[in-house]
Amino acid sequence: MMSLLRPLAVCALAGVLAGCTAVRLVDNDVQSLARWSPEPPGSTYRFERLPSQQGLLQARGEPGQDQLEAMAQAVLARRGLVYHPDAPVLTVQLSTTTVVQPGYSGWPPIVSVGAGTAGSHFGVAFPMMRYEPPLYIREVQFLIRDSRSHAVVYETRARHSGIWSDAQAVLPAMMEAALSSFPNPPSGQRRVNVEILR
């Protein structure tokens, strides 16, 4: 009997360990537009901020502009772009938005009232508690401009909605999705899935 239980215990332990290292999927709706003329102009860039992004206080749990730009630097480097604010050929404007739809929990009562030839009845039932977590609707947008003409040469955005509140993990995955086809994106909206660790 023990010889039969031992393989089952090993399989169960392997399943638990596999669950601990599982990945989650950040699915993004991405739309990009390139206007290179005639080809991408160089690789150096600096970040450009809107007045509203200067010293912006973020909501609790959301990264500030400095942190967002640090995340973006790593993603842009993987596309061959070099952060060089003193001699940029391009400027990069990065923006993010997050909307939180509140979750719900409670025991909604069910009331039943009836009448008929056999009599009438009244009843109240309390089903099991229902819980829905908050939904985080996020968008990441890059506007890349020629630093000399200030013309937008690349525009891309990624949208994702999910229950994950950890922006520090989700936003870099969204940036990867937004720049997944850089510098020559396909036309129209596409779905880009990025896997990250749980």
C-alpha cells in the first residue's frame, strides 16, 4: 500500500510546486501607428513630460512618473533605443491611466411571495455570500516624436482590464505589449498577450 501512495504523494507535491511558480496572462488590446519618413530616425531619446505630469502625486499603489519612465527605459532598450537626454534624436512621452471599478461582496436576500388556489406563501432565502473583486482598467500610451520637427513618428497604446492590483508587475507587461511590433507595427487593433510570474 505504501508503495502505491508514495508516487501519488510525489505527484501532489509536484503539482503544488508548479502552482507556486505559475504564470498569469496580461492580455492587451494594442493599436499602433508609425509615420517614419523614410525610416526610423536614430536611436537616442529623452523623455518629455506634460505640465500635468510634473511632480504628479499618484494614487496609492500606482507608480509615479519617475518609476514609469524607469520601467519604460528597460522596454525601450530591448527595442534598440538608447536613453541619452543630452543628445536625443527622439522624444518619448509616456502616459498611463488607471480606473478602478469597485468590487462587491454581500448576501443578497431572495424574497419569494406566492398565492394560488392552495393558499399563499411568503419566504426569504439568504444564499451563499457573493464576492467580486475590483476590476482595474489600465491604459499605457507612448508618443514618440522627432526631436527636431516635433512631429509624432510613432504612437501606440495598450489597454488591459483585470483583477490584478499590482501595477509594478502589470504596467511593464503592458509596455512590452504596446511596443511589441516596434518599429513597424501592423495596421488595426490586435491582441498581445504577455505572461508574467504570479
